[in-house]
Amino acid sequence: MGSRKQQRAQKIKEEKKSRYFAVLRNCPTSPRKMRLVADLVRGEEVNKALDTLKFSSKEASRRMEKLLLSAIANWQSKNEGVRIEDTSLVVSEVRVDQARTLKRLRPAPQGRAHRIRKRSNHVTVVLDKVEQPTEVNTK
């Protein structure tokens, strides 16, 4: 039974080597706000996604832009001889998961207290190469 688990773990390791991703953990932004930014770049070409994030007015877009640049750097480290301009990288997957929530108390009238929930999230960006169709001469 242990060998099956080892084979599965080995298979997952091999899949990770062929994927290009970056993970941001415990980002102090609510997941709802981060998902709005994630929806802007999901499925977009990398350069267009970077431009979208750079000119977005949302605060979460700065963190997402930095994460996307990290994913691009991870792609470059695995493909050292290839120019990024020659490949068409696409943001294939963006996951925003809820992380820990810090609970704070804010004073309220008449000796009461209101609970403030400071939410945070985990963001995963996965890049993928899209094969461009080659043009065939019919002449």
C-alpha cells in the first residue's frame, strides 16, 4: 500500500515540474476583493494581464501583479534558453482560497463590543503555454 502512495507522490512531483506557478500565502486582503482582481486576468495572455493589473485602481491588483511576475520568473528559471516573447504564455488558472481570519474586538455603545473579522487569503497563479496554430500554405 505504501508503494502506491509513493507512485502517486512521484507522479504529482513530475506534474509540478511541468507546471509554472506561484503561490501567495496569508495575503491580508479579503478573498472577495482578491477574486474581483483574479477574474480580470484569468485566461488572459501574460502581457495583457500585466497591463491590466498595472493600470487597475484596486489595491489587491498590486499584490496580484507581483505574484504574476513571480510566476513568470519561475517559468524563466525552468526554460533558460527560451525567450518569453517567442512563447505565448497564458494565465490558465487563478485560485483564491480563504486563509486564516484574525478576530478583533471594537468597542460599541453601552459597554458592548463588536467582533471585527480581518480576513486573509491564499492566491495561486498557474501559467500555461498555448500552442499557436501554424499556417499551412495551400498553394
